[in-house]
Amino acid sequence: MTSPHADALGKARTAADFASVIALLDTDLNGALARRRDLQQAEDRAIFGDGVLSEARAALDACNATIALIEKTVEAAARRRAAAAESEARADIAALGEEIGARAEALAARWRNVARLVELLRQELFEADALARAIATANGLFDAAGVPATRSSAAR
């Protein structure tokens, strides 16, 4: 594994950071796999006398060790990415819980305000009904007294 990837893996904190490092490691892994194919072909040629067999096998062993290290690093990064994603999801849920709590408080305050306004309207309706009855009674008295001109038209 190259040093920049190790540094990036060490600095990674979020699931996106880990995903980015995993992508870089996958690129390295693909390169190492291609290099291993080339080294296997070089080993085959060395077996048939074209090259030094011990050097070809040593290079192939080193390449296999590099591949194993990259695979283990990818696996560890994937576990850390999953843990980071889970942690981020918990944080998002906690933030959503706080937001919903604040909205619930606002809703409760609005419902209290609605209840207060409904009660105010009931009182106004009761008083308006009492006034309408008083006007109707007075209009009845005006009619009975023979002075319909003083009637009020405000009664329902």
C-alpha cells in the first residue's frame, strides 16, 4: 500500500472518506493483479530458461504479499466505512428527533392558540346572540307600541 493511501485512510472519518480510500485501494489492487499476471508469465518463461527463476518467484511472492496486504486493508476500510455510516445514521436520526421535538412543541402551542381562539369565538357568539335577542325583543315592543320606525334592522 502506498503512503498517500495510508495517510488518507488514517485521516478518514466519514463513510464517504472511507469509500474514497477504498476506491483508491481498488485501483492499486487492480494494478497489482495485472502486475501479478505479468510476473506469472515471467516465472513461466524462467522455468523454460528465459530468465532467473529465483528472481521471478521472489518478485511474484512480493506481489502476492502486496495483494494480500491491499485486500486486508480494503476489508478493514470497509468495516470502518460501515461503522462510520452507522454512526452517521444515528447522528442523523438524533438530529431528526430533536427537529421533530421542536416541531411537536410548535404544534402544541398552535393547538393551544386555536383552542383559545375557539373559546373566544364562543363567547363572542354567546354575546352576539344575547344582543340579537335583546334587539328582537325591543323590536317586538316597538311593533306592539305602534312605533315601527324605531325598529332596529341589526337583528338577525
